[in-house]
Amino acid sequence: QVQLVESGGGLVQAGGSLRLSCAASGRTFNTYAVGWFRQAPGNDREFVGHISRGGNTVYADSLKGRFTISTNNAKDTVFLQMNSLKPEDTAVYYCAADNNIYFIRLASEYDYWGQGTQVTVSS
């Protein structure tokens, strides 16, 4: 089991950057793959990106080149670096983890979730 604690959300102007953190409590991510999702009001929870246990990353097509997922050396924190933010990026962002994922873009595949952190991008 792993508990996830998110931080780093806030208000930023369009074109700015934020780095979100997802910290594992009591465990590392050594045996887990981690996904990032977001949900805006009135929208479904959508896939943002994913990092495998081996460090390979996958991103939503619309976000390629702007968002980057990484981990620290201790592998107890996963980061989502968000650059060139747009108003349409406004959403609650969630990190999620699981040790056995086949469909990495589906939220239902992940068993463990952070509490979510609000990101608001003003125009």
C-alpha cells in the first residue's frame, strides 16, 4: 500500500509554469507506476501523463512538449512540471499509483490516489 500527498498547485498566468509534487508516504515508488490526471468542472477526469517503474514516460498528445514527469533520486516523490500553461489547463490535478497497470490512460486502472491540487491559469 502507498499513500500519496500532493502539493504545488496554485494560481498562475497564462504562459507561466508550475511544478506539482506527489509524495509517497511510508513507501517509495520503486514498485509502482504513477499517472497524472486532471479534472475540470463539467469534464471527465482526463489522462495527463504516466511514468513507469523503469522511468519511461507517456503524455497526452495535446500536452506533449509542455508537461514533463520525473522522480527524485530517492524515488519517493513524483513531479509534474507544467510549462507554457494555458487557461484550458485549469483543473484539479491528481496523481495516482498502481503496481500493475495495463491501460495507463484509464483512471480506473489506478488503485491509489492523491487528494488533488487545484491549478488555475488566468488569461
